[in-house]
Amino acid sequence: MNDEKALKKIAVVGPVYPYASGISHYTGLLIKALRKKYEVDAFSYSLQYPKFMFKRKQKDFSNRTFEIEGAHFVINTANPFNWFASASKIKKADPDLIIVQWWHPYFAPCYQMMLSGMKKKIPIIFVCHNVLPHERFPMDRFLTKGTLKKGSFCILHSKGDEKDLKELLPSMPYKRTVLATYNAFKLTDMSREAAREKLGIAEDEKLILFFGLVRPYKGLKYLIQASGEIVDKVPGAKILIAGDFGSSKDEYMKMIEDSGVKDHFMIRDGYVPDTEVEPFFAAADVNVCPYVSATQSAIVQIAFGFELPVIATDVGGLPEAVTDGRTGMIVPPEDSSSLAKAVVKYFDEGKAEEFRRNVKDEAYRFSWEHLTEIFEESYESIRR
């Protein structure tokens, strides 16, 4: 590539601190990694979702580790008049590359209008956290296709997204890669002993962690169904569920009550602020992601940031992130018996230390430096 076309300035569009989501964390960590080599402007939202659409907490000011210096909070996704002004501000930054976070067709009208106003010579890379949304609705394919075709390239994080993209836009160039590790939650390097003391977990208990928003597609009910066999065969087993149950709490509490091993559950209901995440992963012996469907999961990458092994289901990008028999175990989805057997095997065979070493050995594959190289290669391929 000649110097005239060399990558120097990047504009990143998407949520950043204080927005509270895995995608916000991803965007912030990506910007920090890119800024080690390039001039990067962050363009985030003055309004991400109207309150009537998203009633949960949208912002978390607790963890300034994710704060992006000089971020521009300019995009109002619900105000068409704002989209032209936002596009003008991005153009004024004169970037060589625009990187846009994509995960839901709600953003389609806003992004289509903004990107239509960009100079045609500026490459646009979409980072597709979900090509199509988890909860499908009429017109989602149409809206997604109309938006992604504004781009020059897509970065994907799962085979499922690859399949969806090929069906929607067969000629769109793309690169599939694993998510990078979300290591910014390790704020104090808390010891296992200190974390367990904080959470009230005994040293000899075997702590199985389910973390994050509780939604049907995350398959928590299969872990609850597996709990009887786990408790019966793993002495000292404790299952800690930390996350927001939303309106489904009573349903899950009934499942736990009916499991017959209610006393072996610990519940931390509600959104977990960034500054309170560390003890859960530092104290745990294994993280379980029993998802029914998924594209990928930031929970796996948070766990790996603590060198914590993961037992996950064979859906979406999970088996690409979790190496079966090396950094964790992969089991069939919607199969509580297989899930129970995997958890029992993990403890019976003492896999924790071996798997932790392997997670550490694979650190570069999940590094932000490696992901930065993926963006550089993608930019070069567009220019060619």
C-alpha cells in the first residue's frame, strides 16, 4: 500500500462508556487498542434507545476503565434531523476508515441515512455482533440488508453470523474471528480467597457460575434441571446465578424450588455494575453458558479474562471460542443430562488448573492486538 492510502485516522461509531452493555465494552476496548497505533475518533449516542423501547438501565458510570477520552456523544438514533448533523461531524473528522458496530435493525434508518452522506471513497467496516437479532421480527432482514450493503467489509464473530451474511449479501467480503478477551473487569487482581470471602463462599465449595442477563435463549433452565445430578455427584457444589431476571424471576425461582436442591443455589438478582463483576469470576471454579442459541458471548471472554474455564453449548460462536477439552467443555444445547455430566467430569477429573493454563496459553488469539491486525488486514483488502 502506498503512503497516500496508509491508514492513519479512524472513526468508530457505536456505544461507549457510560453505556452499559457488552457491545459498549467491546467498542471501548477496541478504540483503546486502535489508539496505540492510530488517531481514533469515537462517535457515540446522545440517545441510544428511547426509554419506552429499553426500560432497563442504559448507563453505568461505575467503571471508568472503559471511559474513552474525547468521545463525541452526538447521535440521536430517534431523531432524523440529527442524523444529517452527525454524519457531517464524522465527515469533518476526515477518517481514512469508518468502523460501525452493528447488532440490531433498530439502528437501520439512522445508520443508512448517516452512511449515505459519507464520501464514497471512505471504506466502512461493520462489526456484526449479530447480523440478525436474537428475537426476530418482520422486516428485520430487509432493514439489515439495506444497512450492511452500505459497508465495504464485515467483521464477524460466529459461524451463524457468517451464514446469515452470506444469505443476505453473498458478495460482501468479510472476515470471521473470535471475540477478544474482556480483561478490563480485573480491576484489583482480587484473589480467589478474598472474592469468596466477599461473596460468602466457603473455600471447599465448588462454585459454578451463571452470569449475565437471564433470557430464554441463554438456557438457564437447563442448568437448573441439571442441578440435582450435579449436587448429588459433586460434593460442595454451589450454583451462583448473577444477573437481571427481568419479569421472569418468579418462573425461575419456581424451577429452583422444584429442583430439590434449592439450598445449593445463590441468587444475585439485578444488573451487576462493572465495578462489582470481579468477585464473581475470581471466586468461581467454572463458568457455565448453557445457551439455546447464540452468535457469540461476551461472558466467555470475561471469564477468559480471569483465566476461568467455560462449559458451553454447541451453538453459534461458542465452540469457536471454547476449545473442547482444552479451555473448557462443549455440550449439546437443550440437554440438561449432558450438561450435568460435563460439570461432574470437570470436577471429578480435576480439570480446573489444566484448563486455566490453556486459557492463558491462548491469550494472543483472544488479544485486542490480534483483533487490531484483523482490521488492518481488512482495510488493506478493501484498498486493493
